[in-house]
Amino acid sequence: MAYGLNCVSMQTTALNPSDTLTLVFALALAANLLLKLWLATRQIRHVATHRDVVPPAFSSTINLTAHQRAADYTLVKTRFGLIELAWGAALTLAWTLLGGLSAFNHLLLDAMGSSLWQQLALVGVFAAVNSLLELPFSLYATFVIEARFGFNKTSAKLWLQDLVKSLALGLLIGGPLLALVLWLMAAAGHMWWSWTWGVWMGFNLLAMLIYPTWIAPLFNKFQALDDVTLTERVRALMQRCGFQAQGFYVMDGSKRSAHANAYFTGFGASKRVVFYDTLLARLTPDEVDAVLAHELGHFKHKHILKRTMSIFAISLAGFALLGWASAQVWFYTGLGVMPNLAGANDALALLLFMLALPSFTGFLGPIFAQISRKHEFEADAYAIAQTRGSDLASALLKLYEDNASTLTPDPLYVKFYYSHPPASERLGRMLATA
């Protein structure tokens, strides 16, 4: 840090800030883990209890076999999630209070000295080791769970190609961005966090602009929608809703997964409508219209803009908090790391903040989930005003069935985690509105 560390906190007192942070962090980490484990077990019990009976509202549209498949898929994923939760908490503890991050930092300091390159290497080593430790879970989820239920279409070769491309993008884009952030932290004075926040926000806006045309095509093939009739329908819907797009495209999502989706991406001149090929193969033209109208509803109600502005505001507060905490010795020692008192600790500050913050902000999850569900209801209402409600309802029923989404989630689990309303609430309100 250009302005040094506050060493007063190194003194031992009855209210030692370092010990206080250690205790508070350990309690927050444990509380978050226990809460998530409790919610997951509630979800498992609730779905298992209702597995053998289709809810009356869906008895005429969803057969028992499809209902049980969705329940089984949910149960398998949630049980696997219990292991992931425990492993994630163990990794966080190992990196922080058990000294993992501190050990790597001192090894690199001994080998490279205190420099920008040492800090870049620390972030690189952390990212590589953490990714390797989490890799088995990703592989199992893709090639065992998704394959078991018929969703995975990814070959080992394609998976490896995606991994190499992601690593290359991380180095080419993330490396220079990280170097700039670390340089600003060292050179921009006490207000470095405001400059860094500006760079981060600029990068995110640029990514939104270039992702549809430059990055996404590295992983998927995008072809112009060649169904003339459907193209005219989509264009007419866009005009009726007051929207313009750079084009209408079909993405070969089926080469990786059987899940279906559609989205409206980009902004300005780069906006485009993208349909998964799996979605077009499953829905009728009327249903495609209804799904697209739902996506347009998000733009009509400025949901994307509101979410972006919320992220900007929250990230500004986060950078300001990091700017203050990174100048305190107890921030490092309280999280299991002895900082370099004679050199920069910027990379350490970034990594520790990233590791510790989720344990203190878990309570925000239900708030954002509630806002997201409200936005989904608003987008549904907009779609019903532009198309037939029965078409949107039938499309969503197909998507719920094809994606094996359970019809009977635990209500409390929904409040904490679901960004989209469960089928019973969503379709009930939709049909009533229609």
C-alpha cells in the first residue's frame, strides 16, 4: 500500500482486533455452512415427500414419470451440493485461518522478492490450486449427474477445449486487468479504491459490449435464424414491443447440454436475440414468441439496468471497504496471514477479501432472490400483454419438464435460493392474469 499499514493493531489488548476478526469470521463461516446445510436438508425432505404424487394443478399436463424424474434430479443435485458446501467451507478455512494463503505468499516472497510479479504469481497460484481442488466436483456434476439424467452432451475433448480456451482468456484478459488493479492499489494513493472501481466497472461495460460478438463465438456456433416464417414473427414482435436487435441467432447449445433457453444480450448496436437450438426444437412458433416476449419484458421494465446499477453501487461499497481494511494489520492477521510490513500486500488483500466476504454477506442472498422473482413475475405479465398467456404457460411447462425442474420445492429453500418463481406460483399467477 502506498500509505502503509496501521500497526497500532499489533498491540495485544483485551479487545485485540485480530483475535476479534478471527472469532467473528470463524463464527460467520460456521453459521453460513450450517444454515445452507439445514436449508438443503429441508429441500431434500420436502421433494422426497412429494415425489410420488403430481401436484393437482399439474396432474393433467405432467405425468408421474416426468415428475419423479425431476424430483430425482433435484435430490441428486442437492445431496451432491451438501458435499460441495462442506468442501467449499473447508477450502476457505484452509486458505485463511489454517495458513494456506500465507504459506504460498511467503514461498513466493522468498523466491521472487516483493514485487508486482510476485503478487501476480500469488493470484495465479491461488487460482490454479483452487481450481484443481474444485475440479473433481465440476467433472462429477457434468459427466456423472448431468449424464445420468440425459442432459450432458459434452465430450471429454470438448470439455478440455473449453477449459483451454477459458484459461487462455483468463491470461489474456484477466492478467493485464489484474496487473492494472494492483498497480493502481500501489500508485493511486488513499483513494485507489475509487479508481480501481472505475476501471472494474469500465471493464464490465466493455465485456457486455464485446461478449456477444467476440467471446461467446469462441465456445459456441451462432448461425442466423434461417426459418423465414419464425424470423418474420420475431421481427414483428420486436417492432410491436418497440425493440431493435442486431440480428436473430441460433446457438448450438445441444453440443454441450440438453437444457434449453433463449436470451436477449448486449446493448446498443450489439444487441442480439439468441435461441438455443434445443429450445426451437421443442417449442411451437407461438410459444417461441411468448418466451421472447418474456425476455423483452426484462428490458421493458429496465430490469437489466436496475441490476447493473445495483451491482455498481454494491461493488463501490465493497471497494471502499477493501480500501480501508487493506491498510489494517489485523485484517491480515485476523484471517490467518502475516502481511509483509516492508512491502506491498495488495494481492493478499484482494484474495483475503474475496475469501472472507461471502461469509458476511450471505444474508443478502434472499433479498436479491426476492427481487429477481419479482422481476420474473413482471416479465411474465409483460409477455402475457404482448402474446397469449396460454402460449407462455405451455412453453414454461415444457421447459420445466425438459429441464427436470421440480414442481415441489421447499418454500423456505425457494425464498433463499430461487431466482425464478417455482412453477406452482408462476403458472398460477400467469393463468390468473391471462
